[in-house]
Amino acid sequence: MNTEYNINDHEELQQMREQIAALRSKLESQQIISEKLILSAVKDGVKKINRMGVIYLICAIFAMLYTPCAFSMMGFSVGFVIGTIIFLLLCAGGTMYIHYGLRNTDISRENMVDVGKRVARLRRLYGLWHFVTVPQLFVWLYFSYLEICDIFPDPVVRHTFIVAAAVGGVIGAFFGLKMHFKVVRMADYILAHIKDLQE
């Protein structure tokens, strides 16, 4: 009788071991799947941020080609046109510098800590970027106003031009800020996933 008890006890112990092994295997499998999903989300996020950087660059190139021609045709001074080109070059160069760290990032091979540092750098620089561009924009707007006053001495024509330019500027600013905050949200999204992966 004691032997039967020992046999039953041994069988129950063996079953418990098998159940624990199966549970451990299932948890490991779920962890691997979870890690793959997180890596996929990080990869997708980095790809989207890089795509936004390319869109910014294309817009800047278009502006550098179109704006000087349009301003010259409207009668703006050569100095103002050159100043505008310099302003646009600074904006394009700054954006390229901010996105540079993520440009050649291979998520499947990179260390997630390094990827996190690069994304955090981009996120920080995006937060500081307005402190550089907004003062430059106000300087440019001031000189734009002086140029417009010279080109359009008639107050009615001048105000019409300023209103039209302001409407265009507001629309451009809306889409620019929308893209800016989309990149910031995407960077936060990637950083949150990397934090989950590290935990």
C-alpha cells in the first residue's frame, strides 16, 4: 500500500513537472511573439519618421526653387531673395541634421538601447527646433513687410496682398505643425515600446 502511494505521488509530481515545463514554454513563446511585435512597431515607427524627414526635405527643395523665382517676379529685392534662400537652407539643413541619426538605422541588427538614444535625440532636438526657427521667421516676416510696403505703395493693394499671404502662411503653418507633432508623437511611441522591451 505504501508502494502504491509512492507510485501515485511520483506520477503526480511528474505531471506537475510536465505542466510547469509546458507553461514555461508557452510563456517563453508569448514573450518571443511580444518582442517581435514590439520590434515590428519600433521598425515601423522609425520608417515613418524617416519618411517625414524626406517629405520635409522635398518641401524645402521645392520652396528653394519656387520662392526666389516668384519673389523676383513680384519685384522683391535681390538681398531679400538671397536672405530667403539662406533661411530655407538653414531650415533644410537643420531638419537633415535632426533626422541624420535615424537615417541608416537597421532595427533588426541594432541594439535597442542605441536606437532609443537616437530617437530620444531626435525627440529632444524637435522640441528645441522652434526656438531656432521661430525667431528667424519673425525676422524674415519683418523684412517681408518692409519689402511689401516698397513694392505696393497703394494701401488697398498692400493689405490685399498681406491678407492673401497671411492666409497662405496660416495654411502652411497648420500642415507644418501637424507634421511636426506627428513626428514627436511617433518618437514618443517608439520610446515607449523600447522601454517595454527593456522591462
